[in-house]
Amino acid sequence: MVLNVVFASSTLIYLAIFLYKFNHLRADWCNPILWTMCIGCLLFVIPRAAGGPAGQHFINEVAGVPNIAILLMSTVHNGASAAFVSLALFWRYPMQTAWPRVRWIIAACALNVAILVTLFAMLDVPEERVSQNFASYYIPKQPLLFVFYLFYSVPTLAGFVMLSIWCLAWARTEDYANLPRLRRALSLYGWAGIFMCVFQAGQLGIFIAMKFSAYSLENVMQTFIIVAGQLSVPMLAAALLVPWWGPRWELFRDWTKRWHAFLALRSLHRALHPVGPASVIVAQDKKLNPHHRVRRMVIELNDWSQALAPLFNSTTQEQAESHGRKAGLTGTKLAALVQAVQLHTAKLAWQQGTRPPGNGMEYQHDEEPRDGTGIDEEITWWIQVARAYKDHCRVF
């Protein structure tokens, strides 16, 4: 049951990446990187889907051939290894340089798959066994099965070893100094290859142990390689997504920062809302756009601050400064506290019916006008004012 859940979860991850990349491929059919990535992800979906006991039993029943799922997983693992090594070459070199090397990889993979199919056809494995005990059951009875597993494990392991060495070396080269996201992707790609190397080396160790009847090692190594194989899933998923999601990640961080600013400004905005409710404007199609909402908040807070500024007075300023210094505030935090207290007292006066005099004001607001043009500085300022309003104005 646990193995079925583990393999199903990794299948969904690779399937989601495949569908996401295939959507990009539809817009750029001539991109070899997208083609290789989609093929690699699809080839990884198959052994993950067939890796659990339930998946293997289903494939064997549909095909009508006992243990055919073992051949399917072995061949697609070889293909996936070749695809991801090819992807690394396409990332590193231009098409004219990478393609001749990729053709050799494709030819070697095709030859190895043909050998695996031939060897499997020569085997006599009539009784169905899932992969977790297929080797231990049949290797003592079928010496040819050990040769089959050697042709499966050694080329796949070699492919992932090359992938790890190349990617970890390329990630440190100066060629990618101005491409930090690609360097990060190559580094993650290399670490995913290392975990896959551990997975394949562990499998090869199990086959060798079965060959020499060291059955006590099987359970320990089986758990070890399953853990290593699952650790490669998030590494490989991150490596495939980082180059595309890197710029979007920065946009996402800006999006979350704006929502954080929205929540920080909300209490102050609601407190000053009665001063000018008619000035609150939210575009119909931008209610969930935090950039629009925060910009409108800043503009409205500026409007209300200017409307209340004639009611500011020097006595309130002195009291606020004294309170702030006692609280250990200096600089912009002290200025934000003074602004918050002035807004609080002016709003209370406004609600009691006091309106600005027509012949000037006792207190002149000496800050530069804040009109929303330097939006990041405006947001930082108003967040400080909002926090001071929330934390200190209740004592005035």
C-alpha cells in the first residue's frame, strides 16, 4: 500500500511537469530542449506509474505477458537516462555542437533497448513477481536474468554519472555567471543525477547480491534505493522548472509582498475611510490584483492625510515625539509615529464636526508631498505609519 502511494505521488509530479512543458512545446515545436524535456518526463512517468505492485500487475494483465512490466520499466529507464543526458547537452552547447553527440546517445540507447528485449524474450519467467522480489526469485533460477539486469543497470548508471559530473561542473563555470537561474538549475540537475546514481547503484548491488545468494542485504538495500529514488523527484522537478519559473518567481514574490503590504495598510485605511469614502476606487477587474489595491490605498491615504493636515497641531506633535523618544524610536520610525498620532487626533476632530479653518492652519506639514510616484518608498512609509497607528495611538 505504501509503495503504491509513493509511486503514484511521483507519477503525478512528473505528469504535471510533462503537461506544463507540453503546453510550451505546442507554441514552439522546433525547440529541441522542450522536446527532450517532454520526452524525458514522459519516460519517467511510465516507470513511476508501473513501479508499484498495483501498476505492475495492471500492465502484466493488460499485455497478457507475465512480468512484461519489468521489461517496460527497464527500457524506459534507459530511455529516460538518455533523454536527460541529451537535455544537459542541449542546455550547455548550441544545437550544431550538441546534436551529433545526441545522435550517438540515441543510437546507443536504441541498441541497448534491443539487447534488453532480446534477453527478456530468451528468459523463462512464467510466474508473475513484482519488481521488489522479481530479482531475488528468478536470478538464482535464471542466470541469464543477471545479464539482463547488467545491460539495464550499467548503461543507465553511466548515463546518470555523466549527467551529474557534467552539470555540477558546468554550474561552476564562468560562462553562466550572468545566468544565475540556469546555474541553479544545472546544480539541481546534477544533484538529481546523484540520487539517481545512488538508486541505480543500489539496484545493481541488489542484483549482484542475489547472484551470490546474499539475500540478507535485499531488504535493507531495497528500502535505501526507494528513498534515494524518491529524493531525486523534487530535485529533478525543481531543476526542470527553475529556468522557466525563475522570472515568474520574482513576480510571485512581488505579488506576495504587495498582499502583505495590503494587509499591513488595511487597518489604517479603514480607520481613515470616514474622512473621504467617495475617494475609494477599486477597478472591477482588479479586485484580486494586489498591485492595484495597494497603489489605490497609498493614493487614498495621501488624499486623506492632506485633507486632515490643516487639523494637525504642534501640541500633538510634541506629545507624540516625547512618547516616541521614551519608547526608543528614532528617525523614520519616530516620524511615522508623529504622523500616525496627528492623523488619529485629526480624524477624531473631524468626526466631531471640526473642519479646517479657511484662513490657514496652526501646523504646517513639513514633509515632501507623497503623491504615489515612488510607490515602494510610499508603501514602506505608510506601513510604518500603519504600525505606529495600531501600536501607539490608543494611548492618545
